[in-house]
Amino acid sequence: MNRRPAALPRRALSARLTPAQLLALVYAAGILIGTALLHLPGVQRAGATALDSVELLFTATSAICITGLVVADTGEAFTRLGQVIIIVLVQIGGLGILTFGTLFAFLTGRRLNFSERQGLVAQLNALSVGGVLPLLRAILTYTLVTELVGAVLLSLRFVPQYGLGEGLYQAVFHAVSAYNNGGFVVLAGGMAPYASDPLVSLTISALVILGGLGFLVQLNYVSHLLHPRKNRLLVYSRLTVLTTAILLTLGTLVILLLEWQNSKTLGALPTSGKFLAAFFQGMTPRSAGFSTVNIESMNTATIFTIIGLMFIGANSGSTGGGIKTSTFAILVGSAWSMVRGRGELIVFQRRVLNENVVRAGSITTLYTLLVAGAFFLLLATNPKLGFTHLLFETVSAAATVGLSMNTTHLLNDPGLLILTVLMYLGRIGPLTFAVAFSLRSTQKRNVKYPPERDILVG
């Protein structure tokens, strides 16, 4: 009697998906779950203008993709339950849904398969698959400790102002929002009352900068400071910190010079407040979304500067978006090397691989096409809104920054849906999305074609 061979067990869906596909699908699922939670009774504040399903989808996407764009004031439109849901989505989006999923599996004793480890590595930009779980524990510990310290510092201002319970809530909410570069604010009057307050402004700035540096950069610097001989500073860490410092300094100086006499922004502040507010606004395009002055009232040249800083964004593997500082540094360095007649890019006495230069160019090209396409659609669907306003909104969404020229609430449903897709693609990265759902095989082919030297470039 012939027996049919036993069927092989089907692999789990997570094992059949590539890391890029898993990342894209899990973030999409997180957005849908977040939208469903915001539809629950008691989430929207009674008496406030009710948000429809498109606006709630937009809000959930903005939270899970740690952007901070809102169609209504978060503190006025949502109850305490709604605000808690939003900040939890921000925390999950900042650390990464895959990080939380892996933590749950680890705590419940389920072993991670290799595909799941690859998925976590893809999101955290880890250096090796074997070190994922120790890296995960370090990330969670460092994140929670940093947010706790930030909350304690903010409570020194908010507790005397709001009372113990409300003050602690405000401190925790904004510490989590700042470190994850979320940009959500539930303070009465927003951040504007604290434009000249060094405690609030500098604490928020420190949290944003740390979150925008990326987990691996922070851990690399901490481990180097603790054991300098054993743990050397990576070239990547040095490059990103240097680039971040340069961009932060340039942004602060440009805003300070252009807005010094603008009575609607820095001009109304005392001298110390002008420096503090300029630094804060030079910091926030890193992907923070906070603002202590009215962005819409800034000069056109200042708006242009902020758009450029938002497009560059934060660091790879961080809570921020944009093309990333390392990408920008490689592009600028490659151009400078070509001008000087060098054949390859040298950074801190290390040669940058040509494939990284090509990758940087590909990422920038895809981001530019993504922004240009979304900007065109916004112009077509919202023709009554200004060119600069829509461009600012588009870059802010694509780079998951969250700054706005008071335009988001004026967009119609098609415009909100366009920005919703843009925030999603900006969070996972257009290159990741393209690789995830590419119809062609990603396997390398052994066929090599002859070079063509007659193509003119430049």
C-alpha cells in the first residue's frame, strides 16, 4: 500500500516575508489598529468638533509614523484616553513595532526564528544578527531611562504650574513625544509660552537630539565613554554626530540672523530668548515637529532653510525621517572629492564603499521623486492653498517632521490621504518600500555586461 508523503509544515507568514516586506506590512497594520482605537467611544472630547474617519486615519498615521502633523489641537480634540492612545502609538512607532513584537515574544518565551531576527536587524540597522537581543535590551533600557530623566526635568516646571497629577502627566507625555521625535503637544497654548524658558526648551531639545541621533550612535558613544580602549567609536557615529552638529549650528545662525528683527517671531523676545528660540527652531527640523514661534510668520528665506533641514532629517536607525544625515554627508563628500579630483570618498581615514555612495544617491533620488509627486498631487487637489504652504507641508510629512505653516487643517480629504501615504512611506523609507514589493528577483546575476563610456553626465 502506497502512502502519500507527509506534507511539509507551512512556514509562518513572518518567515516567508523578507525583512523589508515585514517592516512595511507591520507598520501598515499598526496604522489600522491605531485608527480603530481612535474610533472608540470616549476618545474624542465632547463639545469639540468631531473628527471623521479620514482625519482619525491621518492622526493615527501621524502618531505611529512619529510625525506630529495634526488636523486639530490634540489637547482640545481628544480626551485623556485619546491622548494616551496617541502617545502610546508614538512610543511604539519610535521604538518600532517590530521591537515591541520581539520584546513580547522574548518575554513570553517564544524563540525568534532567523527571519524575525533579520526583520529586527533591518529596522534597527544592527551590525549583526547574533547581537539582536542584547541590543534590544540595551535600547529599551536606554530609551526608558532617557525618557524618565527628561520627564523628571520637565516636571520641575510643569508640576508647580499644573499641580502634581497633571504636571507629571504633561512631563511624561512631552518627554516621550520629544525623545521619539513625535511632535505631539497637549499643553495649553502649545510650546510658545516656553520660548524663553531654558528648562523646557533645552530639555525638549536634548531629548529630540538624542532620539534623532539613533540608538546605535548613542550606545556606541556610551560604550566608548565607559570603556574607550575596548569600544572604539565607529566612523558612522563620528560622521553623523559631526554632520548633526554642523546642521544644527548653521540652522540656528540662519534663523537668528533672518528673524532677529521679525516682531512676529524672534523680535518680540528678549535677547536671551532670541538665542534660545533660534536654537530650538534650528533643532526641530531634525524631525521633532515642535515649535516655540509661529512658523507661518517667518521670512521666506527662513522657510526655505527649514525645508532644506527637514529634507535632510535625522540619522539612520533613529526616530527621525528625511534622507538622513549620513546620506547627505556622503553626497556632499562625494561631490567635493570629485571636485578635488579624487576617485573615492575618504572619511576619517576610511574609504567609503562605492555601493554606499550609489545607495545614498538612490535614496535621495527616490525621496525627491516622492516629494515632487506628492507635492504635485497636493497642488492639484488643493489649488486654493499657497505654493509655499503646500511644499512645506509635503516635505514635513515625507520627512516625518510634523512642522506646519498652519495648513494641515485646511486640507481636504484627498490632501489628507496623500499626506497619510507620504508619512507612511517616509517612516519606512521609500527604498525599503521599493525593495519590499519589487516584482523582480533581488538575487545577484552572474552575467556582466560590457561598460558604456559614451554616456555624458553633467
